[in-house]
Amino acid sequence: MNKHKEWIEAKKKFHLSDTHIQMARELGMNPRKFGGLANHKQERWKSPLPDFIGELYFKRFKKEKPDVVKILK
């Protein structure tokens, strides 16, 4: 449970879906760094966090989303 705690908190705080969380985990992203990535309202040139994760995932894996989505509890 403890190893998923940060991911669950990031999911709630940044309003991410289970799919976005899994994509971020597969990309090796750090949930503690999401605050700096998720400020698209202040820095207009940034994409919203879910879009950013989706773009990175597509670049790396050449697919829109993971084949199987595991739900964190």
C-alpha cells in the first residue's frame, strides 16, 4: 500500500484517471514532480498534465494507452 500512496495522492490532487497514472508509472515519472508539470494555467505554453502524459506515452510506446489498466487501491 505504501508504495502506491504517492500515486493515489497524485491521482486525487491532479484529477488523473487510472489510465493516466499507469501511463506515468510505465514512463518512470515521479508523482512528486507533477506540481511543476501541472501549472498550465500560469504557464500557457504547457499542456495540461493528462495531455502531456499521453503525448509522452505515445512518443515512447507508439500507442494511445496501455493494453491493460491496473487500478490502484
